[in-house]
Amino acid sequence: MPIDENPILRRVNRSLAEVVLSPDQPNWDLLPHAPIKANTTAWLSLPLMIGHRLIGVVSLWREKEFSLTERGQLRELAVQVSPSVETVVTFSEMTAHLRRLGLLNDFVLTVSSAQNLDQIARRLIALLERAFNTELIALFLRSSDGRVLRDYRTIEGKLNVISLPASGHPIQNVLKDGRVRRISDSSREEFIGIHKQSKSELIAPLRYRGQATGALIIESASAEAFSQYDERLMVVIASHLAGLIEYTRLREEAEGRARSLGLIHEVVGQVIGLNDKKEVAKISAELVAQYFKYELAVVLLSDDKEKFSIQGIGGTHAEQIQNALRTEIFIKPEGVTGYVAQAGESILINDTTQNPLYKPIKGWEAHSELCVAIKDGDEVLGIIDVESRDQNAFSHNDLIAMESLAGILSSVITNAKQYQRLQETVKQLRATETELKNRMEAQRAAEAKLLQAEKMATAGRLSASIAHELNNPLQAVQNCLHLAGREDLPQEKRDEYFKLAQNELERLMITSRRMLDFYRPNTSSLETVNLIDLLQYTLTLLSKQLTESNVTVSINSSNTIPPVSIVGSQLQQVFINLILNAADAMPAGGQIQITLNSLPDGVELFFQDNGTGIPLKAQADIFEPFFSTKEGGTGLGLTVSYNIITAHGGMLELIQQNNSGACFRIYLPAGGHNEAEHSRRR
């Protein structure tokens, strides 16, 4: 219960003192508890305090008043139990949060490997059900044109997908608002309540490149079910999920369009030049059923009397429908087919039991229906109708494919002479598809080369330090061996020189191994790393460049910094990028201040320089690939760094500030415990 919504709890919170009420006093009817007995005459509220901070309230009521002695004893008891209550609550919240952090690992291993949107939704919902102990979960995805919402939920263990009109749906306000909502009480005005029994909810919009593409909603039958840690976790999941869904959707759309191109090419090849509408309808229906494996595909064309008497039927149930149509008509005036034939608008229904427009054919009852009009301008020349016995059988891609086919058939019917033009169009589409594939492959190759170039550029900037790190131990070994070779040297002294040479060789081996680790940034082996040690080692590598650039670096930590579970070489690459970028921004020299802070759920690092800073108009694009404010820069350093930090479940961001210079913040989740779990799951 929110404290500020109840006047009695608000009074306790402000006064930090006990409150005593009797039935004849104001606010007796607003006591924050279940209904009490009619003979209750006294109610007492005691604050639980840690210092001057309120952590809870204890309420007691009974049939007789509380004496001063009893109240004093209760106050002493409240003081004694407050530390224990604080400890229990803190450990409970930490345990729940750490358990849910493991959800990110499960997300990467299970959800990210899904092959289509249905698999993503099924695995995601199952994962969240286990993590949050609730089955009240829904995923909404908006179609590319914004007209349709796909509602994903599990009902009795099975994924249920419903396509709904986006207009007027309450989730539209969430998509428009674009912010995460954590609502603890169903009585609040902004509470949506996707499930009837929900009393609290957590809503995370999915945003991809600044556009809202959907929303993930977790609800609970209990009030106050979600914490601020759950909210932060959902932000991270929603961020990764948005990109994954968009990539999968683009891939599915590309596959659907490739299928549509194949169908269109086949239709064009077989029906262009035909003057018999019956042949056109028959061939088109059979090809539609063949390419998309529809159970029923019907193409109806108007005859010379403008009646839809010319029909073609394909699919596994074609014969059954042909027999039924001997005694009844396929186009029902008050049904889906009648509406499309009259209005010329497409209709997609994925649950016919919920739509009164659906009218079944005798002996055949579908649960999904898709119907589009074949039009020439405003004139309806016919319809394409596909049906399935399964719910949610058709997607937006099917709608696009059928509308594309309808456009082709319209051209065939209205003017057979368009064959040559359409054939050329198909060739251009195929050429465009081939060109796009080639461009995509070339782009991927170019990106890989640029990423390698960025790596080699960093290596070039490190060459002086590398030579320094290797040359010093080699010179020491040479000196030790020279001195040990003197004949007049005692054996004890000779052994000492040999030992020194061995130590320098071991130092050289460690340095070489670390250099090799730096050149293998794609390794996925997690290790428990001390961030201060890693920073100091990185500064050792960069010492020569920093000295020559007259740049000084200081490391400060406000408290004990816990270890983190990371890929050390990858994080080292991030440190190098940020430090060298800061040095480049201070051509006349300057200072870089690195500050580390321990957070309840992780560690944050600030890299602050006093250089020229980043122009305001460029700040929104600094993490975009190939964007650079430096002459000759590859524009990949910050992009690579951002991807590395994100892959570790962290965050890299530019901090807005008024003073000169630039400040970057890295957040990393606390580690040390994830390494074994990561190794077990690989």
C-alpha cells in the first residue's frame, strides 16, 4: 500500500511517532488493514525505524485501550526488532534480484537462439513465468504498417496468438508514451489490466531505433508484486528483445517476400496470355495452395454479368468445398467474402469464433480466414480467400502476399497485353533481389574489414608500449646472462643472476600472453576480474603514449570495488578506446580522471577528461557505426565498446554535463558468481 495514499500512514511517516486512534476520532474508517471487529475500541500504529529512516509500520488493535506502560513496552520492542526486519527485507530483495539476474543468461541462451517470432514469444514467456512466478504475461508486437497488434500469451501451457486492430487498443497509449511503467495497485488510473485477475503490472515498451515496436507486460494477482530491480531488469530485457524481434521479423518478411516472388513468378509464367478466366482462377488457386500449403484456397472472378461465378479451388480440402458449392454459394452477403466483394477491403481473421462476419460452408468450418479483393481502381474484379482449421494460421506476411497476388491477377484480367511488362518487372525484382544480396554480403565483408582495421589501428597506437614492455625484460635478461658469465663470479652470485634472468623471462612470457589475449577479443571465456588491476595494467600498456601526449591519469574509488565476471581482454579493449579517445581530445595535454563506485547490483566507472568535449549535435550519433568526430577515425571504436559492454549485461553512455571535456559512464553487473553458471550452460 503506498504510504502517501493513506492519511494515517502518511501521518506516521511524517511524524515518525506512534499514532493512537479510537472509534470516535477522524480517519477511523480509513484504518489501513482488513475490517476489524465491531467491539474494537483502540488502534495503535508503531513506526519501525533505522536511525531517522522509516522502514515499516506495525499496527495493533483490541477491545480495550493501550496503557502508557504497554505503549512504552511496545515502543522498546519496535526499536529492538527494526534491525532484524531491515536485515530480512534487504537479504530477501538481494536474493530475488540475484536470482532474476540469471534470467539474462537464460535469455541469451534460449530466447536469442529462437528461429521465429512464435519461438521467441514461447521461450520468453516460459522464462518470465519461472522468473517472476506468474502466468499473467503478454507480448504485443505491432505490424510494420502499424495497423495490427499481435497478442502473444500462453493458455494452459500452449502459445496463443491473436491479431487485433491496433486502433483503439489500450496498449497504444503505452507505445505512444514509450516509458516503462511499474504500477503496484489496480485502482490506479493508468493501470491497464490485460488479465482480469491482475492487481499489479510491469510494462516495458519495445523500442528499436527510436520507434515503439511492441510492449512486454508482466502482471501479478498480488499487489506490490514488482520492485525497482525488476523494472531495471525488464528495461535490459526489452532493449535486447526489441532488436532480436526486429531482426527476426525482417528475416521472416524477407522469406515471405521471397515466397511471394516465387508465387508471382509462377503465376505470371502460367497465366499471362490466357484469355480464359476459368483457367486463370484454377491455376492461381492451385499455386497459392501449393506455395503456402494452405488447406483451402479459393479464387473467384466476376463473369460478363458481374457475378462471381468463375471459381478456382485448391488445397487439401478442395474436393470437399467443390461438392458443397453445388448446393450453396461461396460468397455469403453478410459474411467475410460478401464484405470484401462489396467494400474491396482486405480482412484477416485468426479466430473465427470471435468474429460474427465468418459464415461457414456446409461440411467445412475454419478457424482462420484471409480474404483480399482483386481490384482495378475502385472496381472489384474478384476475391482471393484462404482458410485453415487452425487458429492464428495467417500472418501479416500472408496478407501482403495475397494482396500482391491480387494485384497481379487484376492486371492479368484487365489487360492480357501487360504480360511483357510484368515479365520485365519480375526480372527486375529478381535482379534487385540478387543485387541486394550481393550488397548485403559486400557490406558484411566491409564491416568485418573495418572492425579488423579498428583493431589493428588500436594495435598500431599501442606499438610503442608493446616494444617498451618487451624490450625492458629482454635487456635485463641480457645483462644478467652477461654478468653470470664472468669466471671470477662466485656460484652463489651466478645463481642469483640466473634467478633474475628467469624472473624477467617469466615476466616477458606473461606480457606476451596478455598481448595475444588482446588480439583475441572474440573469446567467450568469462573470468573474475579486479577492475582496478585491469585499469592499472592497461595504463602500463599506454604509459608511453600518455607520457608523450603530456596526459596524466588518476584512478579513484569511493569504496571497496567487487570483482566482476567478464571477458577481460574485451573490457581492456573498451578501456583502451576510452582512454585514447580522451587523450586525442587533449592535443596540448591534460588530465583523465577514472572513478569507480560500487552499486548494490554492480559497479560503475566514470572516464572524465578536460578536453574539447563532444559537440551537442554529434552526441546522439557517437555510438552509431562509422560515425567519428576525428579526422581519419574509423567510427567503430565506441560502437565496438558499446557492443562489448551490452553483451556483458551492462551499459555504456555519455553523461551530459556543463563543464568542459567529456564523461563516459560504464555500468557492469556485479560478478564472481556467474562464471560457473556460464561455463555450465555453454
